[in-house]
Amino acid sequence: MEHILSRREASDAVYDHGWRFLLGTLRTSVPVGSLAQAIGLAAGAVAACGGDADRHLRVDARPQRVVLTLQSVDHAAVTTRDVELARRISAAVGRAGSPTTEPEIGTGAPRSVQLVEIAIDAFDIAEIRPFWKAVLGYADEAGAEGPEDPLVDPVGQNPAIWFQQMDRARPQRNRIHFDVCVPHDEAPRRVEAALAAGGRLVSATRAPAFWVLADAEGNEACVTTWQGRDA
């Protein structure tokens, strides 16, 4: 019987298989040389998951790479079943003679696997949440239907939206920012790249959970990981 894993349990269970834990999911990629190869690899991943594919696996197949994501649809979290499926998929990819599953960290790839969220600061989250749900065509995440819970793209293509409670006006600060969730072993590289590109470090007091960065005009973004979030 499957059960939900902690952040560390999920990360440790799949790390050596080339998967990374990101925002309640397991994610990896496989470089390919054509869309036909990508579709074939995707089909192999589905076969490896068997009857669990529809409730756990999402696939993004492109001519250069296939990105594979595992999460229990029922729990909106990583479970022991997802870990088992990750290992099955990695084994199947290896047997097919494809490059191994990998998070594309330090490989020369355009970027590592990642997930992006949009954070909106608000005084009254319950009041503005219905607007964003309607205008984006978004939905409640499984098990998160409260008036202040995040919103997700029901087809899984676009960034999730979450709301950050404001306690006072901050006119000097933008009220919408991006959270870029990367593998924990990619975060320092990503922060360094942002600083080298003209950014500045606003705060690292909550690192490695997140680093707050800003561009030259003060627009903020956070590089985030799963680490540093447990009591």
C-alpha cells in the first residue's frame, strides 16, 4: 500500500537513479535525437508504469528531450509508488539503449529540470483567488481547495500560482514574482549565474530553501529547493 513520503525520503530514494524531487514531484529527463525517438521513449515509460501510468506519470516529449514527471494524482504528492515507478522507468530506459535518466545538471544542457511557480502578494487572498482561478482557467490541486490554497493548471502545462500573505503595504516592492524550483544540487550554480548576469542577492537568510534575487531594477525572483523546509 502506497504512502506519502517526506521531502528528504523522496529525494534520497531516487537521487542515484537520476531523478530529482521538485515541488511535490519527481522529475527527470532523457536526451533524444528526434521526435520519433522521444515518442518511443515515452511509450516505454508508460509501459514500465503499467496500469499506474494514468494516475502517476506525465510526459513532455520534444525532439531534443523527454521530460518525465511522477506524482500521485490522488494525493498531489510523491508516494512510495512513485519511487517504484521512477526506478522502473530508469531501468526500462537503460534496457532500451537510451541515455540514462538525468536531471541535466552540469551537462551543457540549456538548463536542469525545474518547475516555475508565480507568487502573488495579497492582503485578502480569499478575495483575489477566484479572479486568478477564472482568468487563467486554473483549478484546485487535489486536497487543496481552501480559499488561500494554490492554484494549478489542470492540464499541467503552465506554472502554479500561490499567494503570499501581506501584512503591510510595500510600495517599493513588486507584488508578483517568480519562484524557480531547481534540484538542490543545481541551486548554487543557478544563483551564481543570475548574479553574474547583473542580478543582486536580496536575501539568503532562508537558503537553501530559497534565495531572493533581484534584477537591476529591483524585480524579484526566488531560486528555491526542497531543502531547509522541514522543522
